[in-house]
Amino acid sequence: MSDSADNQAFRVRFAPSPTGYLHLGGARTALFNLLLARKRGGTFVLRIEDTDRSRHVEEAIGKICEDLRWLGMTWDEGPEVGGDFGPYRQSERAGLYDAAVRKLLDEGNAYHAFETPEELEAMREQARAAKRSLRYARPDPLPTEADAEKARAEGRPVVVRFMMPDKDMVVPDRLLGDVRIGKDELEDFIILKSDGGPTFHLANVVDDAAMRISLVLRGQEHLMNTPKHLALQEALGYPHPEYAHLPLIFNMQGKKLSKRDGDVDVHAFRAAGYLPEVMINFIALLGWSPGKDREKMTLDEMIDLFDMEGIGRSNAKFDRDKLGAFNTQAAAEAGRDRLLAGMRDYLSCNETPVAQADDDTLTALLKACEGFRTFHDVDEKCRFLFVADTGIEYDPQSVQKVLAKGSGAGYAMLIDLRPALAALEDFSAEPIERLLKTTAEAKGVGLGKVAQPLRVALTGSSISPSIFDTIALLGKDRTLARIDHCLASRE
Ligand code: GLU
């Protein structure tokens, strides 16, 4: 491909900083970039912005890749897949950043600075007292390379600052229109840290140019960074990519979504037993709508329907209840194999005795829990099956309410039911249902008075699949053994 053709190609990227699990906001940025790339026949790049090396970076990169894949997203260039513009981790691209800093210094667009944190604070304090701008005051004359050498020898933190042009900046945003940022809000920012590593701003700009990114679609929290990036591009002689900043994601109370609102990491939703196709659908709706009240979509349908015009200008709302409703409906519509695979995936992320179940048992459990919201609910409701018959822990409140109350009416019910259950030949859900209903009728009580004592005796709690399924799943021997154990542990 010729250079100019390559330049014109539509290239977008998702550029996470590997600080932990992928969160919903990041997943949304990745998804919108992916959708645009697929829609326009462009390239979707995954770039890891690991200029802040902390101990857990390796692990975090793996997690981000895994979460993206779980959601069904794939990238055309990046870690694990390679590409023509690699390496795709900033920690492996130091030479490029050094060259850019050198160029900026040589051409008088950057300078060394070496204030200690205390001195910087004192400068800010003075500015505050004089009611001057708190921006870093550019020294005059500028320090020379020799000054920087001397400062380094004295053990001072030597950084390189970019000379921000003395003018208001306009960010031409594809979603927000022209956003003007006054020069008072912009200062000479650091591009090279005292440890010799590039800052986010420098590496981000150098790599967008080197990787020929044509559109930067990222969260609105980066809007104030963009004038800096535009100015750096000008000084380095790079073309400007287009920019578009996505609306923030808010909680239902209208505050910025944060960890305080509960799980916001994609992995947490996986571990809680949501289906990935539901998650990605839901994430797509955080700030985008295909119009005509359309909500349910597969990834392929989203690619077909996606365009920038459908992205909202106002903040997106994260509605957890709606997500739950989406998942409930999708699970109810999913076939056996899909549910089984989803349940296995859920189990692979959790420590639960239910993981021991074979496929037939799991299928029976999923069926018994029909109408469930998440795989976690299935897990919780069915754990009773995987504990020893004599190892059941009885929930004291349920015991009191269902068995002991009314001079032990619940226990009496168990004593009455035991021989009838023992005599039942076909121990499947239907005959069990008939038996329990007839018993309730004969005694002139509601079905609950029969079902609840059994449920507590068999599972230790008052939550389980339908009582008929619960009994059928346990089978006759275990049902009788549990009734006996419950009666024997009566106080
Ligand atoms: N590394 C930045 C972040 O995680 C991404 C910035 C960008 O997309 O330009 O927020």
C-alpha cells in the first residue's frame, strides 16, 4: 500500500492504561471504536498505555485482553496479535518518545525544569497570595542543558516541559462541536518525567501519529487533555487526528458512576453470571441509541446500525435494574447449549460446589431455575444439592418460622410426609407435585404449609427451585435422609 493510501485509511484505537480490570467506561470506548472500524472497513488497534510501570501491569494487560474477548471484541492490531505498527505497548517504545522530546528541545518547543515538589507548592502559594494564575510560571531566561546537568548532579528532579503556545485553543470535536479552552487553563506541562519516562500526553500523541490513528474516540474525561495534544502535534509536525469525546456515564442518581455504585468492572459482571452478549448490548446503549426505540441487538446488528450521529451529547445513565431485566429475558430465550456454556463460564470464575455438576445435572438445574436473572442466582439456589445430607446448615430464622413455630407444626408435617414420599415409586417432579397438592388438600392447608417445611429440611433455607424440582433433583434416598437428619437435629 502506498504511503498516502495508508494515511487515508480509517484507523481507530482503544488505549487503556493497565491499572486493573476493564471497567464499563473503557469497554464502551473500546466497543464504539470497534463498531466504527468494522462499519467503515477500517482498523481497530489495541494499544497498552503502560508508561506508569507498577507491579501488576502484566496481570492487568492479560485481564483487559480477556475481558474484551469475553465481550466478543477482537482487535486487528495489538498485543497477542501483532501488526505493522507495533510494538503495541508503550513500555516497549521508549526510543520514539526520546526522539520526540529531543526534537522539541532542539527546536525550542520544550525546556528542562527542576523544581522540587516543595518549590512548586511555594510557587503556587505565592501565586495564590498575589491572586495570579496558578499555572506553572515559565522561567525567564529558560534553563540551559548545562543548568539541567547541574541540577541532576545536585539530585534535583529534572523534567522536560512543553512550551504551550500562548493562545486559546479550540478542540474541533465531532460530537460536541468546537470546544474553546482559554489559555489561562493551559500551562507548560511535563512531557518527560524525572525518571526519564514519557508522560501520558507525550506517549499518547507520539503513538497516535506513529500508528496513523485517524480518529480519537475517547471519554469526556480527556477533553481537557486534547488542547495539549493538539499543540504537541503542531510542534512535532504531526497531522491532527479527528477527535470525539464520549459522554460521561452517570448512575441513576445523576452522579458520575464509580466503584461506590457497586460493580463497574466487566469481570465482576462475568463473575456475577451475566451473559456477555447481554453485557455488550447493554454497554452499547450507554450513550448511543440506534433510534426507533430499538434496544436488543447482537454485535453484528450493532455494526450495521452504528453511526456517530446516534451518540448522545448528554450523559449516559447506567441502569442496573434494566441490565437485570435484559439478562433475565436473554436467558429465558437462550437454548440449552448456550445456557450450559454460559453457566460453565460463570463457574470457571467462581468457587462453588456447583462446579462439580456434570452437563446433564447442570441442564436440569438451569431448567429448574427457569426465569432466573443471573447464573449466580442458579448457583445460589442449587448449592444445596452439593452438600452432604448430614452437612446441611439450617438457617435459624427459617427453622423458627417454618418448622418450630406453632408447637412444631412444620416438623409434624415432615413426619406425616415421610412415609408418603418413601412409598412414591416415580420420583420425578410431576408425581411429587400431585402428592404434595393432594396432601395439602386433605389437610385443608395451602401448598406453602407443605412445601416450606420440606424446603427448609432439604436445603436448610427457604430459597430453592420449585419444591417439586428440589425433591426430584435430590432423589428419594437423599430426600428421606435429609428429612431424618432434620428431625433428628430438632432441638
Ligand atoms: N490511556 C488513556 C486512558 O486509559 C487513554 C487515553 C486515550 O484514549 O487517548 O484513559
